[in-house]
Amino acid sequence: MSDAAVTVVYVAVFETREAPVSELRRAELGQFLKTRRARLTPEDFGMPAGLRRRTPGLRREELALLAGVGVSWYTWLEQGREINVSTQVLDALAHTLRLDRAERWHMYVLAEAVPVSVTAKRCPVTQPLTEILSALDPLPAVVVNARSDILAKNDAHTDLFRYWHSLPCIHQNTLWCVLTEPTARDKFPQYDQEVPYLVARYRANYARHVGDSDWEEDIRRLSSLSTDFAELWSRHEVAEFQSRTWTFIHPAAGPLTFTTNELQVYANQDARITVYTPADDETRKHLPLTRD
């Protein structure tokens, strides 16, 4: 084999290798910082806008000045270079970028300033956990992991979403159920307001699993199947849990409105129980829903 052929083979192998997890995490951090910087303007800090800008938001040098860090250092950080980041510097960036608590935590995780998880495998559902779910009936309740996989659910949850899918459900994942169901907007009136929140929570959880093959494949497939997900994912928005009020259109009972709450499963930090509590008397009187 000639030297040129050897070089071509080497380049092909090198270009198709999987990037190390640390490299993917740094790239994710860089993209996140760019989107947060783009939200701000010089006027937000009492600075003149200056000359016409080709892109929205603060320039890198402006942010670096405001945060008290070097321009080159901050540029390298956005570029995903391997550099040391102290907690003090992250605090300064968080303050300057006006990050909320969820965004601040997300940045720390991506910068590996807090422990990160190395796997997203499904956690076991124990008998006590199953009994807790059953005891919550007639309140719909489901156990999900950080990736929104459904690990277990009670009968009330099954009844609530019995008629949700117009196509076979093969993923058993709450995010997939919303984003890939063609009739989701008809059955979930708050779709446009709540899906951004669901994706933002998914992104916040992803920070601990950057590079995990299951997560990366889910993101790739959701991006190809759902334009809503692809657009929302590009925003790099993150959110922590907030109690929400959701209405679902049930074919037999009509509109049912619930308030969601979560219980952490401390035996596995990746799992949580989501409980749907009636938000009004009309919903409460329909529970338990008639079982076929």
C-alpha cells in the first residue's frame, strides 16, 4: 500500500472515531454559553450599543470584560478547548450571563464542577415502589428516569392515557409520546406552552449524560422525527422542576385538568415519580376513570 493510501485510510478512521465524552461535554458547554450570551445586549449593562452588529447579543470581549475574565480564555471556553475552569470564574460568568438556578446548575455540570453520571441505564423498579404507585390510585402516577423512559405506572395512569396513541407506542417514553404522536396537540391543549418546558428539562438532565450512547441516539432520532424538538433543542434552554397544570382531552370523560408534582426516588437519583392531582372538582369526580 502506498504512503498516500495509508494516509487516506488513517484520515478516514480518525474522522469517524467517536469524540471523547469530555470533548462532547466541552462542546455542549460552549454552545450553551453562546446561546446565553446572545440573549443579552450592551444596553442591559448600561453600555452603548456601538457599531452595527452582525450577530445578536454581547460580543465575547464585552462579556469577558463584564465577567472579569480574559478574552482569549473565554473564547477558548466557547470553542470547547480543554482549559481549567474554577468555581469562582463560573460564578462570575453565571452572574454576568444572568443565569437562573437551573441554567447555573447546567453550566456547572457541563464544566464538570459537580459530579456527573456515567450511565443512563434503566433503574430497577422494586416491589415497595410498585406498592407506592398502586397506593396512589386513583391519582395517575408514573415512574420515569432522567431520559423520560417510563419504568412503571399505576392503573390510573394507564386509564388516563389509554387512548393517547393513534400509532403503536414502542418507546415507552413520555417525551417521545408527546413529540411523535400526530394528534398530541388535539389531546393536549397546552402543547405549545408546555413542550418547551419538557424539552428544557430533558436538556438539563442531559448534562449529566453527555456522550452516553442511549441519550445521543435519542436526541439524534427525535431531532430527525420532530421539527419541534429540533428547534427547541437548538435553543439550549434548561429548566428545573416546576409544578404545572395540564389538561388532557379524554375521549370518554372529556377535558381533565391535573396539577403535576414529583417525588424523588432516592434509591436511584435518576428516577422520579410524577403524580397527577385533580386541579378542579370536575376532574376529581371522574376519578377513577371507567376501566374497560
